[in-house]
Amino acid sequence: MKGKIKYMVFSLLLAVTILILPGCDKATENRIKIMTSTSLMTYIVEQVGGKYVEAINLVPPNQHPGNFDMKPSDIESLATARVFLLHGWPGETYVDKLVEAAQNPQLEVIKTTVNGNWMIPQFQSEAVDKVKAVLIQIDAEHKAAYEKNAAAYKSRIADKETAIKNRLAAGNVSEVKAIASFRQADFLTWAGFNVVATFTGPGAMTPQVTADLIAKGKENNVTIVVNNVQDGQDAGKAVATDLGAANVNLSNFPGGFINTETWEKAIDYNVTLLLEAVK
């Protein structure tokens, strides 16, 4: 009797599995394969596209997009992609060679230009609208889903901005003067810091540039120097050391640090680093 019951249960489970699997396979097979130039773009595509897309990131999040060298695996991925989604930045100089090497006549190369630092909530939200428009353009059938997903993510962005602004206000960052990488200056200004001078990457930190930054820092009582990880960690460390200021490295991309694979985690971690530095 027990054997018969076990057989009946097994048969029932098998029948249910057979009914479910075809739907799962179909959803997987029909996903739109999209290669994105950065993790910033990848995350938004995943949030808006949901189950209808497969997003593949190209440039590792701890590298600068302008210093990227393509690999054979990148060419293979692009060869089977439906869309190559770019920021339209000047640093994306590898695009033409990569597209040519992929030899994919079905590929659409699309730029979603947003003039601002995508880590800032305002521009993250603007980028969501741009990505949504692209997905609807190439897959109008699922327009309603893309619009719903985009609205939900934009709501989360707004909530995150409110929470972060409260944290920054409690830290009195408006009283803090900073020197920053030009790629982090806008983010610091959004956060409420007073940025008195900027610098580029390590290669541009000549003795004269360093001396000028130190002089500017002393003149303005600068207490924090902020670097951009993707441009070269600790580029302004010599300036910070001379000023007796905190030296902080921030990332402009999700995944630039461990356990920061989402935009929410990345911006939270950047803000935590800043607040710890100005305590």
C-alpha cells in the first residue's frame, strides 16, 4: 500500500513538472539578449527589462570604460546579442572594432545618453526612462511590463535619495570643504559638500598640479580629498597627506567594490565612506 501511494505521489509531481517546464523554457528562450557597456547600464536594463531580457555587462566595474581592452569572449557575446546598449561617452572608443569583429548583422547599436553622473539619483532616474524607451522600441509587445518595472524602480530611487539626504544632513556635510576627482565632483556637490578644486587621473598629478592643489586646500581649509577608483585609486593621496585631510576612494559604478553590485548598494557605500571620513 505504501509503495502504491509513493508511486501516485511521484506520478503527480512528474505531471506537474511537465506542465511547468515548457513555460519556463519558453520564457528563457525568448529573452532579449542585450550587451551593455557598463554595470550602470546593466543594472537598469535588469530592473526595467525583468524576465524579458538577458543583460551582459562588457566593461568590468572596477575599470574605466576608456581603458578597456576587449577579449574574445566579449566578441562571442556580442555576436549573439540583439542590442548593444551604450552611454555614448567619448571613452567608448572600442565600440566600432568590437562591433566589426562580432559580425552580427542583426545587432542594433543604441546610445542612451544622459548628461550627468549616473550615480546621482536624478540622472539614474533619467537613465531609467531612456532604457525603458529602448526596450519598448525593440519589444513593444511587453510595453506595459517595462513601464510598470520602470515606475517601480524610479520609486525606489526616490526613496533611496530621501534616505541618503537625511543621512548626509545628519552628518553636516555642507560644512565640509573638499578637493575631488572631476569624475566625483558632481556627486559630492549633489551630496552637499563644498568642492573647491578638482583633479584628473594619476597621470596628470604633476609636481606643479599637486602643489597647486595643496595651496588651494590650505587656503580653503579642505578636510577631505576624494578619488575616483576607476581612474586610479588614491590619485590625490599625496595632496590629502600634505593637508592632513581624509583620503577617500569612491566608485562610479555598481560592483566597483565588494558587495556593491546594485546601484542602491553602490551609492549607500559611497555615502558611508564619505560620512566615516568626515566624522
